[in-house]
Amino acid sequence: MLTMLLSIVLVTLLFGFTIFVHELGHFLVARWCGMTVDAFAIGMGPAIWKRTINGVEYKLCAFPIGGYVALPQMGPSEETGKTAEQDGRNLPPIKPIPKILVSLAGVTFNMIFAVVLAYVIFWQSKAIAPEYENSAVGYVETDSAAYAAGIRIGDVITAVNGESIGTWEKFIVVTALRDEVTLDLRRPDGETYAVTLPTERVPGGRLITGLYPMNYCIVLDTFPESPARAAGLRPGDRIVGLDGISLFSRDHMIDLINASQGRAVIMTIEREGERLELEITPVYNEEHRRAMIGISFRTDEVKKPWDQIHSHATLIFRILKALVTPAESKAAAEAIGGPVAIIDIFLKFAALGFLQALWFTCLLNVNLAVMNLLPLPVLDGGHIMFSLWELITRRPVPHKVVAFLWKVSAVLLLGLFLLLTYRDFARIFAGRQSAPAPEAVPFEEPAGEPESAPATAEP
């Protein structure tokens, strides 16, 4: 109960601050441009707290699902849907460039906040930045369709249905959009081949089961009186090979160790920039019913800050592309969650830890920035669209047209909001709540028996 309560508090603060950062961008740039500001609100619906300072009404509203800065010179009011002229005021007109700057300010502040979060996550986790080719296969379950089709550990997925794949996250997203996919792969020796595999439905989408990404085998600690400690293995050592076989994942290493029970193997490690070889003999462990060497792994692999931002943005743009691609639109629409799903996923990340909650906040800020640039009248992209029209034609869009488009898009967005909310609740009650987006696992875990803690004992 305490964990859930703390998660709710953390999510409320991070989600609220995400909204605050966005609206603060609009507010500060609007003030800098000399615009009239009627209100600064966090949340929607009736106000639970408000105060007027220097002509600006500051409010906290009942439903923490958004916010707004009321700028009558920009267009219809968030509260009344009326322009400054329609509510009886005669405010001076604002030129298109300041309007565009104000419209861009919110998304810019969200992106700045996302970058700050990405650096905090990377620095505070003292993480390992992966340097391998992310679309390499780290592990294949031997009873899977992927293994039967010939996919092996170390193969690199180069394309899905002809679309180039550079990261594992993109591979997951693209495969989630089709019932069947054709994979182009490259073996370590350079041989290329293609396989066609079905995707299977899982909570939140579809995927090819039995395939897992590459990850590092880095020692967190060695157990007392273990073969690892006797052989001289140290925390921080990265194990890169066993008997000349390159390692592609922790599960790969676990399988090779289990197959070497009672036999001395040569372990290749990297330590402080040097490559060393140690001889070690795995021993059978009664508790785990397999051969082990007695280590725990580091699993805190986090991308470098700008790689995080790039990965988040690529994910969002790929889903938007899928929504307008006939063959993928249905699957993409089914995978989209509304506010209830977002909060549910947010709570799950918060329960895992503070850094995981920050990671999802980073993703959310990038998502908010991208979505707000869509050319819909009630969004920042709509304001930019109207301002560009005025800049090109040197005539503002007629107020009646703006008000009509604003009301129509507001009704459509409200309808979409209600539909997604209904679907989110239906999924929860049916036990089919959406899982985190494919990108949404910042800390790599072993494929076999994942644990949430950064230190995962070798199973």
C-alpha cells in the first residue's frame, strides 16, 4: 500500500511538472512578446485553487490531465471558445512571428526538460551505454518459431518487410504492426537470409516471441567460495567470450556455462581497457539445477542522453506513420492508449523506481512535444498553421473560421478522449491492460527470469 501511495505521489508530481513546463514556455514567451495573459491553469475542469496576481488568474484545476495559458490574442479562449473581439475586448493584434514563437515555446520547453531528464537518468544510474549494434539478436529460445526458422544468436536483423531496421526498439515497433512479417538478417560471417514469421498477440500489441536483444555480461559481484572468485573475476569485468565463442547476452552466457559443467573453460574478459583470459570451471548448483560460476550481473544498460531522445522521437514518428498506413493503421490504433493507460503505465514505472519513472517522464515529454505540433486548431500546431497562413497571405484567418475550426476540433478531440478512456477501462477490467511501449524498458533484463533490481543474480 505504501509503495502504491508513493507511486501515485511521484506520478502526480512528474506528470504535473510536465504540464507545468509546457505551459510555462507559453507563458514566459507570451509575456516577453507583450501579449495579454488572462489565465495560467494546471489541470482541466473546475478550479480547486485560484489566485489573481497582476491581472493573471493562476489556477489548479480538478482534473490533472492537461493545462492551458489563456492568450486571447492568439485565438479562442480555452474556457469560453471565444476570441478577444467576441468577448467584447479590443486588444491590439499580434503579428504572426510572435504567435509562432509562443506556439513553439511549449514544445521547446518540453524538449529541454526531456534532455535534462535524459542526462539525469544517465548520470545518476551510473549506467553502461551500449555500444553494440542494437538490432543484433542476443538470445533465441530453442522452442520458438524463430529458432525453427533458422535465426541464431548473433544474427543481425537488417530489415522488416523491406523497412530498414537499425535498433531493437524499431524492430519491436514495426513487427507489432503486422500479423506476419518478413525479416532480412545477416549472420556474423556475412551471409544474408530472409525468414517469414507470424507475430503473436500479447498485452499491448504483437511481437515475435522467443527473440531477445543483445546485452552485456558485466560482473556486479562474485559470491564467496565460488569458481568466479577463485578464478580472479572482479566486479566491473565485462565477459566477452567463452572458449573463443563471442557472447551476445547474459542468457547466452548462462546456457554456455550450463553446458560446460565440470569442464574448465577459458573466459575472455575486458578489464580497465585490457583484454584478459581466465580459466574457470562451472559447478552444478542444486538450488538452481544448473551449472554456475557464482556471479551477479549488472543490468543497468541505459542509452546515452541524445540516443534516448532520438529513440523516443523515432518511436513516436513511426507510430504516427503507421496510423496513416492502411496495412498498419488498425494495429497502430489498437496499440494507442488514452490518459488512463498512460497513468497506469506511469504508475508501473514509478513502482519500479525513481529513475524508471524519470525515464517514462522523458518519453512523455518527447511525445507531448511531437503531438502538440500536429496541425489541429486546438493544439500548438494549429496556431502555427494559422500564423503561417497570415504570414504568407498577410491577412489573418477570419475569426469566424478560426472559431468554427476550433470548436469542431475540440469536439473531435473530446470524442477521441472519451473513446480512448472507455477502451482503457475496458482493457483493465478485461485483464488486457496495455503493456509499456516497446521502447519502454530502459534497463535491460535477462530474457529468462527478469528481476526488477539493477543487480540480477545469475539464474
